[in-house]
Amino acid sequence: WYGEVNNIYGKSTYLKPDDARYSGGGFGADGVNVQTKNAYADLKIPMNVDLSFRVGIQGLGDDIQSTFINQDVAGVTAKANFDMVGVTAGWAKGYEGTLDEQDDMDLYVVKASVKVSDTLSFGGDIFLGNDSAEQSDLIVVGLFGKGTFGPATVDGFLAIQSNDDEDDIAADGSTGVSGTAMVASVNGDFNLDVAKVGARIIYYSADDDENDYNQWQNIGAFEFYKEGLNIFGTDIYNTGFTNDRKAFKDAALDGYGLLALLVKGSATVDVFTFKGTLGYFMALDDTKDNEAVASKEGTDLGLELAFNVSMKVAEAATLSLRASYAMLGSFYEEAGTGPGTGDADDMYMAALMLNIPY
């Protein structure tokens, strides 16, 4: 069992029920704020094959940089290992409507990985989401691989998504909307004697058809959260910052597509670890749905400079300062003002975090 506490320091204990999880940080404490994050049982099957089951509320994630799912959900997963091959299969309940009716959401998953050697591996994911209430299906097929060549490591993935909604109404008035989308990424890291440097390219397809739904969808993603971004990307630890994932929420997942280039580096000096990322982001198009939606002033989303400085302050505690500055581009200019005349304000954020694993 894993719990979660979200109380805000100084927040009153006496709150409305829908806000109760943030209580307990003010005078008197006693807030109802301990939530169940995970609650599951691991069952090891006594067989010649390495087979185990996990039953209950558990973490479920993809192997395509969390572009589709990285969430906790109630379900059952089975894992089996055969020499250099690992297979995971499972079912999860996204939500349950009326118990005796077909109005719920089920998610089915099959994952496989092959470890060819200590320096080469590859695999694939298949997800099928069925929403019986909305009469819709969502299928994701992803392939990924990783190889190490001396001081260099290269990894990447390609994923295709197909969706079909029988009840949705298209722009031309017809019933039934379907579509396909693609996301891909390639990453390279190079280990130096005193530092590590790397670069990543990210691609999301755009939606250029108003009668189809050709844009990537997810059911709880934290895209590329290990890249150290806070504004155009996301910091998985800083969930209280709501202006993150801008490149994905504003462009990639809204039909405009996305192309991004990240350059990054890290180094450890004495007790300090320094990490930095510079990212450039642009939409593939300044319009979507075959120009059914008003055009943006441009495709330039902007630049983000992010850094993280951390140090170990106790035996099991790390203190870190993480901050970002983002310069927003023409994509965010006020419509109709012309280039350079309705510029969006730059954004910045900073957070101090104490991490105590247990």
C-alpha cells in the first residue's frame, strides 16, 4: 500500500468536501487528506516459468516516453520472463458507470521486451481502450529500442494511434469520426569524463482534416518528464504547477502537431549535481482541421531554458532547486495584431523540493 498526502501548509481544516484532500495543514490539523495511491497484491506462481500477477490499484505506464499513459489504475497485470524475453499483459478499469450496464471504460495492454545483450534491447507496446459509454475505441501500437556504443547511447520509439468514435458527429454532419496519429522521438546521450551531454528530437503529427480526428490522444500522460522541462514540458514531481506541458496541451494534443529539439547536459561537482536543458518548440502548422479553426499568428511556440541544481543534505534526503524561463513565440501572439505586435509575455517558474525516498 502506498499513500499520498496533499495538504497545503496553512490551509484550513474546515473545507468543502471536494477540497478536503488539501486540508490538514492549518491550526488544529486533523484533515481528511490521506489518499490511497497504490494498493495491490503481488502473486508469484510456482512454475518453471518466471510468472507473477499483480492485482489491485497499481501504476501503469507505456514504454514510449509516457506519451500515452503513466497513471495509477485498478486492474490485473501478469508478467512472464523467458530467457531474454519479457512479456506483460493486463486489463484495467478506467471508470465504471452503472454496474449492470455497458457504460464504462476498459483498457487492455500487451507489452514485450527483448534484451539481446547488455548493450542492445528493443520491444513493443499495444494498448486498446474501449469506452462503451461513448461507443469509442482507441488503439496504440508502439515500437522502441535502445543501444549503447562505447560512450554513446541511442534510444527512440515510433507509435501509431487509431481512434474510432461511432457516436461523434463530423463537421460535414455525418455520424462516426475516426482518425490516425503518430508520435516519434530519437534521443542520443554521450558520456564524457566529467559530464553527460545529449539531444532529443520529438515529433507529433498534425490534424489537417475537419471530418476526422487525426491528433494524438492520451489517457493520463507525463510526456518526456525525464527531460527536466517545467513549462513546455513537465516535471513529474511538481504537480502543483498547472502551466506546464504547454507544447503538448497547446499544440501536439490540439491538432497543430509538434516538432521539438532538446539539448541537455548534466555534471556532478563535489556534492552538487547540475542539470540543464534548452528546448525549441514549434507547431507543424498554424492552423488545424483543414483551416476550419482560425489560424495562429505563426508556428513558433518558443524556447525554454531549464536547470536543476541538487545536493544531498542528509543520509536519505536530496534538496533541489528547479527553475525554467520560457520565451513564447508567434504561436501565442494575440490574433489579428500582426507579427511582433501582440507578443505574449515570457514565463518563468522556480520550485524548491526536498525529496526523501523510502
